[in-house]
Amino acid sequence: MSTEDAGRKGVDYMARDYDSLLRAMREQIPRKLPEWTEYESEADFGNVLLQLFAHMGDILSYYQDRVANESFLGTARERRSVIHHLALIGYRLATAAPAAAEVTLRFPADRTEVVTLHRGDAFATRSQKDSSSVRFEYLGEDRPIDTGSLPLDPDTGDKRLRIQVEEGRRIDGDVLGVSDGSPNQRFPLGHAPLILRSIGESARVNPDLTLEVELGGVRDTGWRLQETLAFSLADQKDFTVRIDENERATLIFGDGDFGAIVPAGATLRATYRVGGGVKGNVGPGRIETLVDAPELALVGATVTNEAVATGGAERESIDHAVAHAPEVFRSLKRSVTGNDYEALARNFPGVGKVRAEAGNWNTVNLFIAPQGGGYLSDVLKANLRAYFEDKRPLSTLIEFHDVDYVSVFVTAEVHLQGYYSQTEKHDEIRTAAGALIAFDNVDFGRPLYLSKFYEAIEAIEGVAFVTITEFRRIGHDGLSEATLGKLEFAEYELPRAPVEAPYRGGVKIAVSGGY
């Protein structure tokens, strides 16, 4: 290396933060401006300029890193970026899923009228201080009810009828606008968030979104929602929907080559439902109000749900989509292998866990646990059946089954250090240990280890020592103890926290020591 090269120092282009940029610029001053000797003085105006340049460079470096991260699916954190990446493989992020429940309508014993249960009749929970009212609607066909022939409840003496309802609100005939006859028109829906579980042929049985186009007094309901317009013919009345990162849905129409153009002057009206989310997973007895069922109210009907509502789920998270999208892509949205059935079922909003099992030569058994736990509702089962209709082989039959939940009983005796409160630590210990058998943290056939409960409890600050005196599960033949500190489960079994007191919701804790 020559003397000239040894004395020459290049700019450090890896300097990207404020301190590194400021230091790199100051290192150039003795070589570029040797007459400037006060550049480190806080009172020097040139130093102020260097600090401003370093600050701006730091901001630009941050933007460059963010742009680079958002360019790849594995590192993208903005929901909009993930939506665009997954669109390249035909994967759509799932919207929030509505909860479903079975409610019991009760009528006075002396009623004999025939009333009609209308599609869209609504029921709701009562609003509380920390939560608003949750609306549920009947989505079946209009149904006459002969109250005179309903069975009597021997306990209460009134008449009763059980029906299936689903959380959400129906938006009927929402006017989207008037077509100007141009290609690739877009019309945003007026309400959000849209409930959209399936698109294409699988959505024909129970469509979540329907469109009516009216021109000159003639109403055309022949427009169909498709995954994409890439395969639509020039005169085919198709449209697609795009849902952005803010859950705002927009209908997109064809250009005359791929999908028909909406005629100029036509008025567009959409019927759809909005809602979804875990707020719909309400407990028993919470649905108790008739909010929009006038005929039922006139005959003095009341409503309640005897079991919890299940299946409500938030919109699909970025992490879930990144992990799950490749499975759906590999299946080509066709269910052939067991992995295909599981991947496609997990992609359906409201499904929490699924296990596929071969039956006889043409039967597939799907064990489904709704989001948040619980059992399959008739609504979710019907929607799943329609969803798989165009994905299964023609000769294959799909049977849907409830999961076998297995209660796990754990009792822990915990001794605290002397300066920790028993009351405060009791709930913390119970929560930490109970998380090991929470729905989101267990899976089919996965064993539970006694050591994990020791780890979870001993990791809590203030715990001196712990002794677990009970670690067992409910089996088909009654109680079964752990073998070598491990509880085994079958491939269709899921462990869960017991509902019996004092284990309810977690584990039984006996605390000593502390104060």
C-alpha cells in the first residue's frame, strides 16, 4: 500500500444512524477543511448544520430499511404490504369471523297464534359498563311458527323453540352509486368490517355478498362475486372485492375484456353483513333481548342462550397469514391429502383447530374446534360444507365432528418468599399455569408435561418452591394419572381447563408463605 493510499480514508457508507453519520462527517473535516478547528463546539453554526444533516440522514436510513423490509413477505410488517404479497399467490387475508349460537325462544303457555320467524330477526346481549351490546341475527329462510303446537318446558311451563343465530348486522340494499360506463369501476361498500368467508362456487349456497344492478326499472341479480377477473369472459357479469388494511371493502368490475362493464346509468345495490370478532363469543344466558323481531315481541316471546356462542374470531393476523399461506398455495385450493383438508379448513374464518382423518375409501372425517374452543354450531358446519363443495373430489364425502375435549386437573402447592402477598401472587400463578392448557396453546395429540408446569410457576417472581400434588386427565374410563410426568392424548383430543370448581378456568392453587 502506498503512502498516499495509507493516508487516504474513504467515507463509511455503513454509517446509518445519527451518531455514526455525525462522526463520519466530522472525520472528513481535518482532510477537507483543515482551517475549520472549532467544529466540535456547540456554539459553532457549522456544527449545527452537521447535526441537522446527520438527523436527516438517520431518518432517510430508517425509511430505506422500512422499504426494504416491506419488499419481502418474511419481513413485511405493514398489513397493506402483506395483502399485496399474498395476492401474488391468490391468498386473501381472512376477515373477522362471526360467532354462532343456539338460542331458545320461549312463548307463554296460552299462546296459539302462528307467527313468522323472519330472516334477519335480531337478538342481542345487554350492554354493560365495559362492553357494548352484541347483535345476533337469524339467517335461515322465513319460517312460520305454530305456537300452539310447540312443546311445553316441564320446568317453566312455557313453550320453547331452538334456533341458530349468528353475530353481525345485515346491510340490505346498500346503494353504492351509479355507473358511468367506464371500465374497471370501483365502488366502496358503505359499512365495515365486511364478513366474507368464501368466494366463487363455494359461496353459492350461502353468499355473504350479493349485488343488484338496476337499469331502467329492470333489476339484474345475475352478477357474481369471483376470486379474480383474470378468467372472466368479456360479457361475463363478474366482480371481485378487495379489502384494504383498514377493513374497508371495495367492489371492482371488469374492463370489457376480462369481465363485463356495468352499463352506464345503472344503480348498484349490495346486500352483505358486517361484524365478526371475539366479542361474539358470549357466555350462556347473555343473549336475552329481542331487538328487531316485531312478530315475536307481539306474542310475548323471550330469548336466551343456554350454551356459549362460539366461532367468533378477529381478522387474520399477519403472522398467521405468513405461516399459513404456503400450505394453502401448495394445496392449489383443492382437497386431496389430509394436509390439504387441514390447510383449507384452517383458512376458513371461525375455525380454530382442525384434524383430518381418513374414514373408508371415500370419506374424510374432519374434527373441528371453533375459534376460542367449544363445539361446532349448525351454522359453521353448513358453511364449511358449502366451502368444501368445489374443493373436494366428486366422490369424496366429508363428515364433520366435534372435538373431544379432555379436562386436565392440576393442583399445585406454592410457597412464597416472606415479602410477597398471597392474594396478588395467587392469581398470577393460576394464570401462568392455566395458560399451558389454554385453547390457543394446545393441539391435537400433543402431550402435556409435568415439568412445564413447574417451569411456569417457578419462573414467577416471589415463588420459593412449588410441589404439584395432582396431575391427571379425564379419560374414557374415568380419571387417569400421568405416566412418567406426561399426559397423552389421542389425535382427536384436545386438553382443556376444567369447568369444575375450584379448578375452573385453570389450575387449583394452594399458597403458603408470604403474607
